[in-house]
Amino acid sequence: MPSLAQIVPLLLYARDQAADSVAKTASVAIGHLQTESAGPFVPLMNLSLGNPPQLIQTILDTGSSDLIVPSPNSSYCKLSNANCAVVGAGGNGAFDPSKSNGVAETGAKLDTGFVNGETESGKYIKASGTVGNSRFDAFQFGLVEDAKPGDPTETVIPVLGVGPVLSEADSAPRYQNLPAQMKDQGATQANIYGIYVNDVRGNEGTVTFGGIDKAKFKGPLQEAPMVPSPQSQQGNDNDADNGEDDRDDERDNDRNDDEQDRESIDAGGFNDKSQRHEIRSMQPRQVGVQDDRNIRRWRVGRMQRRNLARARRRIKIKNKEADVTAESQGDSHSREGTKGKPTEFFINLSSVSYLPPGQDATPSKDEATIDQQRRKGRDRDNGASDLTPGRGESPILVDTGNPEVTLPARSIRGLARALDAKFDESQGVIKAFDCSKAQGAMRFGFNNDQAVITVPIEMMLVPQAMTKGNGCELAMSASDDLAVGSPFLQSAYAVFDMENKRIMFAQAVPNVTRSEVVAVTADWAGTMQGTG
């Protein structure tokens, strides 16, 4: 009898073929992977490459912009933590150029590495692609031909990056990635797509390229403009060292003054550290995976990969001498001209709150009231604990490929107190706590709280099969690189709009199986009301 790992990809593929037939859109199912090494919140998406099509299972990742897949004859496929067997037979698939018509070389080399020691090299090629019912030609992606192993406990899965073109890997001239290519070739009318991750404990989700599925959310879509990443605003390698020193000082001060902070917050004040919002560069964190502490292999691996990728990109953008240009979302850009531009899916986080069970989740949209509540530290009207990082708004990455939510230590520490849990200073996580306390919700506000999403605490819990039954753990950790990953996106319908450089959110309706897809055009700049 076939295993679940064999059945799920085939079900996703069958659903994709029967997906919405709305003109100029492509709807594709999002599966859910939960493993100790990959993490509890990993969104999977299938697509086909080549002619005849070869099915590939990937991680759908808004935090990167390249599709990277292995060749079946590569050393990558010989790694113990990779599985290149065909999709449906327990594997993630691989692409064999010799079995496809119309494959073209680009001349660009693929070369990347990770903190855990793994390196991947190969080339960029072009072949036809199929997403849902949409087929297009000359789609460029990276083909891994050689790989050296890193951490053998970390699951290796092909990644489909659907972020902005400006965030592509630096080893190749910029090119049109999947969403941009689908628009260019007429498969969609706009570089816009809506993502419905859904509750990972329930049905699969969907991603709709070129359209929005109104059945998956309630209320209006709320806008948050894209903003430059913290790294692109800095442009100074010295900031990295200074940032690390500042973080060490802040951690020391927080540990020494934890009780004083609690009294200050409850009394309505903030100390100096919280009153000034500083954007700091992120250094790769060396965390021992063998420590008997409250941290998982997937958390370490994901953290290391992302931190190194951003550090490498920042250095390459600054030091690159060649003025490499390519069309990107209708404009011509050089790799050196990205400072101060929104190159990733960063938006401004304006507030974070913990809402006790039964409290009103509807926030005030009045700016003065919001600021007053923020200064008070605890909203005395509804008992909501304010976890906002500091004054002003903080850039935060909306990243489907991230299996957790990362906020500053002060925010995670405050949440631990609200849940009567303990904060692990050395690891930056909330220790396993009494599951009866896993109630209430978190409320995230963006763009001066013009976009607000509420996420139940229970939806952010790591599955108990992964915690070995030792209490409850949250898929959250402390970091200066702020991100809302798939745990958050279970509760949000998110529209990634590269035409207008914005992300739109609405409260997702869980486990909806019907669809009401509306195609959007490049000149669409409004909002939309959900019917879920």
C-alpha cells in the first residue's frame, strides 16, 4: 500500500490539473510538510519542467527569488538527506535535461554555499514550465550538478523562490523569475499572486498566480507598502560588527534588568533601549545542534541558511564591480542600484500584541490611541499585552519559506511572561510550557495598523509529535531579522503585488474548499472584499 508521502504529492498534482480555469490565472495546491529536520510549517508546491513535463516538488518561498532543482545524476542526489526519487514515490523529483526537448544553456553559473558547510554548484538553464494549467516557454532556473554535504540531519528540498527579481542570487545576471515570466508570456496579466497557506492541521492551501481567491478570506484586503530591507538601508559592513556588539549589550542589559523592565512596562513606560528603533545587520548565529536545550534542528538550519544568504548578498551588492543590468518588473536595474529600494517582501510592522482568551481582537485605527496604548505597554481596556519592538515601525519580512516567526528578544520575552512560560536567553526561544496556557491570540499590525491579522496561539504550536510530548512549544524565536513565516500565514490571506510594490492582507477563513478566483491586471491598484 502506498505511503502518505507517496499519496500527497499525487493528490496535489491531480488538484492542480483540475484547478480554477479562470482566464489568465493559475491556481496550484499548497501541501504541508512537517518533519523534525525541515520543520513543522513547510509549504510545498508542485510544478513541472521540460517537455515532456518532469514533476518537481518544491518549498514555496517568498523569501527568495530563484528556482533551484537538482540534476538526477548530480552528487546532490547522492546526499543522504536528499531524495531525488520521482514525486509520488516518496521523492521530490529532479530535472534531467537529456530527457527534455528545448533546453537551452544561458552561460550563467550557479554557485552557492551555506553555514552548515553544504555547497551547491551548477548552471542556469532554460526550459518550458507548467504551473497548474498554465504552460510557458524558456523559463530560467538553476540546475545543481555538484554538491558537497553539510549537516546530514537537515532535509534538502528544492526551493521555488517567488520573491522580487531584485532579490535573485548574485551568481548570475538578473532574469525574470517565475511570477515575472508568467506575466511576460501571457499566462497571467500581472505579477501578482495570492497565497492561502491554511491551517496546517487541515486541508491543503492554494496559491493563485495572476489572481485573488475571494472565497479564502473575509473582509477587505488591507494594504502594506513594501519597504527597503534593513540591509539595503545600511550599506556599511562596519554596521555588522557594531550591531553584534549592541545585541550583546542589549541581551546583558535585558537579563540584568528583566524584573525592572516588567515593572516599567506594566507601569506604562519603556526603557531607553525600547524607545529607539535601531536597524541592525544580522550575523550568522553559531548554535550547537547537539545541545540538550529547547531548540530544533530545523530552526538552526533555517536560521543559518537565511542569515548567510543575506550577508553574502549584502557583501556582493556592495563589492560588485560589473554593472550587470536586466529588466525587472518593467524597469532596468543594476545590481549596485538596490540601496534604498524594496528588493524583498519587507513591510513595516507597527504593532504586536498578545490577546488573552475572550478579549476583543479588533484594534483601534486611531493613531493617537495606538501610540497611547503602545506607551502604556499593556492595554488596560482589554488586557492585551503590548509586544511591539519599540517606537516607530520596524521592517519585517513576509516569508512563506520560514517555518517560524522571528521577533526581537524583548517581544518574545514579553510573550513568555503573558503565557506564564520561561524565556531561554541563550537560545532566544520560549521553553516548553504548560499546554493549558496555550490560549489567546497574537495580533500583528502593519503600515500603522492599517493592515491587521490575528493568529490564535494554538495555530503557532509545534506539533507535539516533534516536541516528544514535553509540553508545548511555539514556532517563534528571537532575532534582529524580523520575519513572519508560515505559522503567521496560516491566518492570513496574503496578496504579493509587485506591480504596486505592496502586500495586502485579510483574515483567512480556515479550511475553505471552494474557490472564487478573480483575475487581476497590471493596472489594478485597488482592494477587494472577501466572500469567505
